Amino acid sequence: MSNSSKLCTYFVLLSLLALKAATDTHTVITGLLEKATDQAEKDALTTCENADHIVMNSFQQAATAFFEKDYNSMLEYEKSEPRG
């Protein structure tokens, strides 16, 4: 397997893991939000939920750019992704 193929395989695996982690986080946030009774807690969880959507969208856009061989855009999506 060439280095390029290995890099592609690693990127795909890392992207899938990152997307799964973001999806799992969203599931936890949604579950907590459904059970929350305190308005401040609901507001904080809603903020987390919105940020999580941004993270998942960034991962998806970076993966799309990668598969289109638009590596500059891929790096920009990765850089612009908010950090927790």
C-alpha cells in the first residue's frame, strides 16, 4: 500500500471516529436536554447542542473537501472548527 493510500485510509478512519464522537456527544446532550427542568441548564445544553452541530458540519465539510482532493479547504474546515 502506498503512503498516499495509507494517508487516505487514516484520514477516513479518523474522520469516522470524529464524526461518531460528535454524534455520541449529540445523543448525550439531547438526552440531558429532554430531562432538564432548570432553565439555565436547558440554555447551557442548547448552546452545547448548537456547537455540536457546528462541529459535525465541520467534520462533514472537511471529509467532502478531502475526497474532492481540495486539501486547502479541508485544512481550513479543520482549523475553523470550534474547540470544546
